[in-house]
Amino acid sequence: MKKLLLPIVILLIILFFVVRGFWNSQLSPVSTDQTAIIFVVDKGEGFSKVTDDLKKAKLIKSSLAFMILGKQSGLDSKVLAGTFRLSPSFSARDILKVLSSQPLDNWVTLIEGWRVEEMAAKLSSELGVSSSEFLKIAKEGYMFPDTYLFPKDYSVSQIVEKLQNTFDQKYSDELKSKIKKLGLTEKEGVILASIVEREARSDKAREDVASILLKRLKIGMGLNTDANIQYILGYQPSEKSWWKRHLTRDDLKTPSPYNTYLHSGLPPTPICNPSLASLTAVANADSSTPYLYYIHDSKGVPHYGKTLEEHNQNVANYP
């Protein structure tokens, strides 16, 4: 029995070193080539997709080995979104370490309907830029909301320029032409789109609301939009929000050129940064809509009324 045990132990030891050698070889660098390769991890991308992309980029030898290493080390859940500088000369362990450290560029998502103050706070939090500097040069309504990949060394002026240029690309000549045919200037189109952005919650509702608001403008009726009152009131410390949730009758009397309950026509400037969907909704608005009123119920479903009586009934039915 003892004679059989010794060969088995020796065999197991040999097998262990063979397996360990194979494992280490699968985690070793792909080559000695030290050429830098820019590798991008998209926002929200899962570890398996990152692994597949690394394999396609010829930065790792084995997808399976890399996945196992990520699970064993706990770094599979710590890979960051952004841009990284990798090399084929990096081992799998080196690559994991880089991907879970600070990226060269950061993904930043700026939400549709945010005002410039909200964008400033997000950029300050994600990129460390000066909020006050951003607010000095950012132009409300023209900072296009989207997901951006910003280099860490980007200046505030470069960020603003990127947002403005993206807006200029999205606000196409076709959209501007349609808006002009409605009797609105390009600026008025943006102002109306910013109101639509805050007043409607779906693409279909945006077009309906845009049509109703355009109709009100055409007949000289006040827009009577709550979003404008929220814009006037500004930041609400108790709600930690720039948009007050529940407005009072006194709020609707707040003196301001932005108060569309007190002043007919459009406010002086946009009240937020609208999405492409809202700009498109304004461009496709139809003032011949039979409706003149709208409300949203607690689930965000819009309800329309042709007359004040119908509207008041909707208000009573959908508090």
C-alpha cells in the first residue's frame, strides 16, 4: 500500500504544477509588445462584455481564465466605466488592476430636462470641475443632455463647447425649418421645447402638449405651465430638488417674467435643457389640435380636455 501511495502523491504533485503552470500561462501577457492601446468600457457594461472586448482586442489570452480571475479577486464588480490605456505586455492581473482604478476619461450622463445648475452639480461630482465656472458660461437650453465621455483634463470651457456643439448638431436645419413654419423663431422653438420637456413624460405626450401650448400661443392664451413656476422657485432644500413637487396657489402668483400664469406668450429664455424628443415634438406640433387643456394623473398618464369644463372634470377624476 505504501509503495502505491508514493507514486500517487508524486503524480498529484506533478499534476498540480502542470495545472498551475497552464493557469499562469493563460494569465500571462499576450506578448512583449508594449504599444499602448486605448480601451473603452461603456457605461453600464457588464464584466462578460468587457472580457469579450479584451479578447477581441488581443489583450488577454483566455476569456475563461480572465472571468475566473475576476470572480476570485472580487474585481469583476469593480471595473469602472471610462477610457483606459492598456498594453499586450500587461498580464491579466495588471489589466484587472488598471480597469478597477481611475480611468483616463469618465462617462458622465446629463439628464434630459435638467437645468444648468443640475448639470453643474453632476459635472463637479464626476469630473471635479468648478460649478461656478460652468454656470458663468453655460447657456440654459443649449447644453444638450446626453451621455458623454470626457477626458479628465478637460477644461470647463471645453465641456461647455462640447455640450453646445452637440446641441447644434441635434437641432438640425430640418427641425429649425419646421419650427419657423409654425411662426416661431429658432430661439422660441428652444424655449417651447424646454417647457414641453418638463410638462410631458413620453414622446406621444410631448407632441400633444407641444400642440396644445402652440395653440394657446396662437390664440393669445396664457401657457399656464407649472414647470415655469418650478423654475422660478428654484432649489427646494426640503426636497433636495430644483423642481418643487407640489405647488400652492400662492406659488402661481409669484411675480416673474417666467410666470406664464401672469404673462402671456413665452418666457424670456428656456427653463431647462430639452431633449431631441422635445425639440422634435415642437417641430411637429399642430395648433389645430382640438384640445386646449391637459393634466397628468399620478401614474403620469395624460388626460386632455377641449373645454375648461372637460378639464375641470379631468382634474376631479384624476387628482
